[in-house]
Amino acid sequence: MNVGVKAEVNERTKVNYDDPKAVALRIFNAILNAETEVRIGWPERLFAFIHANFPSLIDKGLQKNRKIGEEALDADKAKKLREAA
């Protein structure tokens, strides 16, 4: 679904993609049921619960992913600078 730096970060942080049909069905059902909040997938629901109740745990856990994202962005920026030169 994602390309470039986004795809690289997702791959390096082991992001799993939800099935698009399952996502569409969940959204459709949420609209039919007039739900005001929707979290798709079990890991996302757990993440939201932990983040709401124990935000410091999430902050600490995301430090590794932040570093990966920064590395990917820095590498992409350096590549674009080289190409422009």
C-alpha cells in the first residue's frame, strides 16, 4: 500500500497490513451502526487502550520505531540531495 520511505519504515518496524476488504466492511458496519469511534484490528484496539491508560509505556516502546523512521528519512533526504547535485 505504501511506497518509498513509508514502505521502508513499515517493513523495518514489521507493520502488518489489514485486509482492505475487511477494513471496508468494518467501516461500512460502523457507518450503519452510527459508531463514533472505530479501531480496526486487535493490535490497534490494544494499543489504543494501553496508550489511553499508560501513555509512558507507549512512548518508551515507540523510541526504536522513531529512530528507524529518522534513519529512513535522513537516508532519503541524502539521496535526493545527491540526485539534485
